[in-house]
Amino acid sequence: MLVLVAPGQGAQTPGFLTPWLELPGAADRVAAWSDAIGLDLAHYGTQADADAIRDTSVAQPLLVAAGILSAAALGAEAFAADAAGAPGAVAGHSVGEFTAAAFAGVLDDTAALTLVRKRGLAMAEAAAITGTGMSALLGGDPETSVAHLEKLGLTPANINGAGQIVAAGTMEQLAALNEDKPEGVRKVVPLKVAGAFHTHHMGPAVEKLAEAAKEFVAADPKLTYVSNKDGKAVATGAEVLERLVGQVANPVRWDLCMETFKELGVTALIEVCPGGTLTGLAKRALPGVKTLALKTPDDLDAARELIAETTTPAADAAGA
């Protein structure tokens, strides 16, 4: 069973969209999205520097656009529930949940990008109230690390599995963490994000996103949609939309998402552009599962081969 996943903020790098815009029709599609949301996605994905694309209001729609574009390049099997190569489940990490919502047909591409643009702006405003950030803890025991973070006043904003936890809080709290790491933690790595996402610091953004979400009608998922809130599959579009709003200020439980992938019988996982982070976690937490990250269009052929390997033709499944 194939799972299609989308990365979250921090995965972006300068120029990462450049090769994808060379695919037939890609530049026109991105231009249309840019007009719809009032942001030059092509510029930020090809010419802007690291600081410019670190801006929350830019990074979030840029990542969702890249994810949708790269998955579309795989072909219709990446989206259509009745296609032979359709994934058994879809999920996204943090803002990647909007990408996954587009995969599942909960929101169309333009609606997903429009709403995530509003999300990014609201979260950027919330982040500007207090100097905050996020850092990844590598190694250590999760329970020990969580207790230590709480002692420092930090929030375990992402519990990613495979021994990785992301702490979020004020810059002063993160500086204290760097000087006083939890027992067993090898390294504390600052992330390329501009705020303490998935914490109480994002409360004002939840209110604004909830208001913005009223403008959209969400369809029920056509593919199994696994939520960051608790790793559960969500059956209705209304609940997916509600969770997308609330998740802004709630911890990401990617560890529970991967547990659900196991329960569903995952055998292969493809991470859309800019892939790498989630496949890295899967390699450690889901041994035996084949993984592939879409970094450039050069990875598409290998991804299609993996989809073909994972798919059992209907005739074979019926014993014909």
C-alpha cells in the first residue's frame, strides 16, 4: 500500500522550484495560482534567497504549490481514488496537511492555496507579537525530552517519531535549551521557521483562519486522509477543515500518523517536493517500507516505478 505525504515548513531551499517549472504547463499553472493568491510563486521558488522564503506568509503557499505541482507530474494516479496507482492514504506534516487535502479532493488546488496563503499571513502576524522559533532535538528519550522542555517553558510542538521532537517557544527559552539539552539528546538544531508554530503563541492565527475558512466548502476525502492531530483517518471534509484550522495551535503528532500508516499496511511512501524530511523519518520509524523523495523531476521515473510495484492490478487481486 502506497502513502503519499507532503513536507512542512523548513523543507524549502532557494531555487527548489526551478526545475519543476520546466515541465509542460507547469509555469502557466503556477502563474494562475500566483494571480489567485496575490503572490509571485515563481519568483519566490526560483530567485528569492533563503531569508525571503523563510517568511511564513511566503513559505507556506510556496510549499503547497510545489507539492501539488510535483504530485500532478506523477500523473492522474496520484490523485484519482479509482486509478490503479492511487495511494492508500495521504498525509502532510503541518502546512503539508493542506497539500494532502488537495490530494484527497477536500479542497481544489486554488482553494487550498488561497486558504493556506491566509494561514501564512495570520501566522506571520501572530509570530511578530513575540520573538519565537523552533528547534529540533536529535536523539534522546521522548518522555525525558518532553519533561525537560516543559521545565524550560517550551512546547513539544512536533513529535515526529524516530526519536525526533521539535521544541517551540521564545528565543530566550530556545537559547536556554541549547545550553541545557535533555539527557541523551545529541544535538539541538534551529529550524528555518519564523515562529513558535503549533503552540499557544499561534492563538490569534487560529481565530483569523477560522473566519477565513467559512468562505470554503470542503468535500469529503476521496482518499484516506490521516490527520496530524491524532494520527486518525478523517472521513468528512467538514472535519478535515476544522482540524486544519485548529492544528495551527496544536502539536503535530507525525509519530501517530506513521503508526496509522503501519496499521493500514504501508509498503511504500513517496514524499512530494521538496522531499527528504519525511522520508528520512520513515526510514527510521518504518523499517522495510520503500521510500522515495521527489526533489527534482529527475526523480519522477523512479517514483512511477515504485507506484507500479506497489499497485496490484484488479485482475490479479481477483485471482484472474
